[in-house]
Amino acid sequence: MKVKLEIDDTFAFLQSKLPDLKKHTIYADNARPESISFMKRRGLSIKPVQKGKGSIEDGIAYIRSFDQVIIHERCIHTINEFLNYSYKEDPRSGDITNIIVDKDNHCIDALRYALERSMKRIGCNYENWDMEALATL
């Protein structure tokens, strides 16, 4: 993980960590088309994910549907994100809501992006799921 990495330095950094990067397709946050364009010009196969309304909740529900999620012990940031992922608390009642706290979730976001095509292929649509019940799993 690299903090405050300039866009001009991104490709070289990734290439140094992942030498076979050009052999794979990358799925990236569609909120940064200029970054996707920059990486394409460097020869990467990079595509924007099709985020939309409910995509965070759908992705989390999909991940939670697995029997288990195995995270390598070296993936400290991912482990911390999974341990600390939470839903907002209603300030008046103290009840847990179905609103996901959007904080410290970069690794989980990347996982959702990677799984997006798989979710679409099997036709996942969690719009009618009881998210409060899922939050207690």
C-alpha cells in the first residue's frame, strides 16, 4: 500500500510490485476516469466497474454469502478492514442501522470491484434482502 502516490508514479510503483501486471485485467473505480485513461496509455488492460445505487450493499451481501473469506496473513490492511467494517448506529436509539460506514474500506472496495462480474454473471440482486438481518450474521 502506498499513501499519497502521484498519478505519474502509479504505473512504475505497480509494475515494481506486480511484474506480470500487463498479463491481467484490472477493474478500477469508475469515479476516476483520468486515472484509468492514464493506466491504459501505459499498456494496461484496465476497465471501470459499473458502480451504481446499491452496489456497495449488494457487494457486501455477496461477500457475506460465502461460507468463508480467506485473507492471507500478510494482508494486514485487508484483515483490519474486515475486522472493523461496521454499520452506522442510530444516535437516538443506539440501534444498528443498515447504513454502512464509509471509512477505511479500500481493500474491501477493491474486492467488490473484482467480484462485480461474478455477481452479474449469476444475476445477483440483493435489493429485496433484509440488510438489517444480514448485519447480524
